[in-house]
Amino acid sequence: MNYVPPSRLAELEESATLKASEKANQMIASGLKVYKLDVGEPDFLTPRRIIDAAYRAMLDGYTHYAPSAGMPQLRSAIAEKYGVRMSNVLISPGSKQALFYALYSILNPGEEVLILNPAWPSYKQIVKLAGGVPVEIDTGSGFLPDSSELRKRIGRKTKALIVNSPNNPTGAVYDEKTVKELSDLARENNLFIISDEIYDRLVYEGDYISFRKHMKYEDGLILVNGFSKAYAMTGWRLGYVIADEKIVKEMAKIQGHTATSPSTFVQIAAVTALRECEEDVRKMVSEFSERRKIIIEMLDRKGIEYSRPRGAFYFFIDMSKYIKGVDPAEYLLEKARVSVTSGSGFGDGYRTYIRISYATSRDTIIEGMNNIFAAIGV
């Protein structure tokens, strides 16, 4: 059979962040030493309390189908945390799936979604899958959106704005002024804001300001979060979305006909994560903070310019001064045996950038950074 992909997949691109580490993994498999500073997940084990809770849940019979909107135990725990009703909460198999449900629930074919570059590559692809049109807007080298610039890009087809603070790949954290301005802009133009807050616990300087402080769910706020980053549960695939209950009802219909629901025992274990694992989160954040300091000190000693990240676990650095004519990530993999993520996947205006992750050991960070410095001659 001569398979031809359907037209709706013609413009769909591979995941840039997953593709980034493929060659590095091939090199490692061949016996080469590669320092991996590309990983977008915590290198910590899932807290033991959560693992034990999942095991107990399986023994207690939580191995069957769950309601399409999620287990009431977890929905009510999240509702309590955010001060909303259970009817405002849907549990999904990962926050990426929650983003898809949200966009699929609000977009008509051809409607536009504003995406603030540099941005996680999947935003653009999920918008396309949901039938929308991504409109990319660069935030320059400071990585904070300019509401006046955004206003110019709003048209009659604009339906939503995706925001991500703390940000992947930059580590930028939106201040209160930015959050308020974007919230006001969305209300004035009858736009949804989809706020991806997956890194909300990973903040090292200043306060974290959620969009829920300045925008109501009934006004169009759709908040997406999950357990992957704060609780080192990437492989458990568990996220959630909070929105107006009418939207949640539509998302539950989509989930009911696709994923059905996340694993039942995983949802029960997540209640333990929310209620009993604060100390585990605190220790992990403290270690990330120390690793961040190491990279700051190393970059400052070498006089390399960068925008100081306040959250997540990334640095996003322009290498155009040091590497010319080639993708800097490919260059560093070949010359320094260091795997970082190319900036090209985060927006066309950032092809000279690399994303460095410090979700790895201190030794790997120090040796990898020294290899980078040697490769660029600083």
C-alpha cells in the first residue's frame, strides 16, 4: 500500500526538543562520552510517598476505568488548592494533552492563536492539530512580551493567547505588571488566555504571579498544569486543566472519546503528591537553585552575555558571537561532546541560541560548561 499522510499532517513538525537528544543518544550508544545538558525533565526520582501511594491504590482496586473528567479524589484536591469547584477541573494524561483539549475545545478552523517566541515547540504544532493558525511573536532578547506589540497583532480571527511563565526555554518569569497587562488585553479583545504553569514551583528569584490573580476563568482563562516538573513525575503522564465549567464539559467529551482518562491509580497517587510531598519539592527546588548559581558564576567569569533566568531549569543563550554559519547545538555536540537544544525549534528568530538545561548533576554541568567554553575559545 502506498501510504500518503493526510493533508492535516503535512505541516506538522517533529518535536524539536525530543529530536535534539537523538544524535547524542546515538553517540552515547556507540561508546562516546557526551555531556547531556538538553534534558527537559527533573533528574530526581519520584518521591517514595507517591510510589507507595500508587502501589497501595493498585492493591486497593484502583485499576479500572476512571470518569472521563478524572477521579473525584484528585479533582477535589486540585479544586481545593486553587479555590475553584470540582466542575472547573479536568485531569488529563499529561499537560500536553490538556493543552490539546483546551485548544480543540475553543478553536474553529482557521482561528488564530498568538504564541510568544521563544516558545516550547509543541504549542505551534498543537494549535495546528486543533485546526488553528499559530501566529508567532518574538519577545526579543529580554524574553518578556510587549502588550503594545501584541495589540498590533490582534485581528478578527484571533481567538487566544498562549503564555508560559516560568518559561521554557528562557527561564523568564513574568512580573505582575506583565501579567496584568496581558490579562487586561485579553479581556478587552475577548480573547482566551491559555496559561501553561507547569514550572510554577520552580522559581528562584522574586515571586511567582499566576494569571489567575488578574483574570477569571469565566472571562476566558484556561490554566494548564501537571505533576511532571514539580514532583519528578514525567513518566507518570498526569496533568490537569482548570477552566470555566462549560469548557471543562467539552474537554471531558473529547477525552472520553480519545484517551478515556488517565490511569486510575496514578490519579490516586497524585493526591498524595499534593498533600504530603511539599518537603520533597522544596529540596528539589533548592538543588536546582544551587545548580543555577553554578552556571551563572561560570558564565559571568567568562563574560558571556545572557538573560538571567528566574525560573524553570534552563538558560537560553545567544551564541552568534562565538559560533557562525552552523547550528550552534550541532557544533557543540561535535566539537565539545555536549548536547544542548538548538534555539531554532523555539522560533525562527532564535536560530543562533542554545538552551542549556541544569536538570542534571553538578559534575555534568561543570564539565559540560567547561567543554563549551573550550570549544568557543573563551
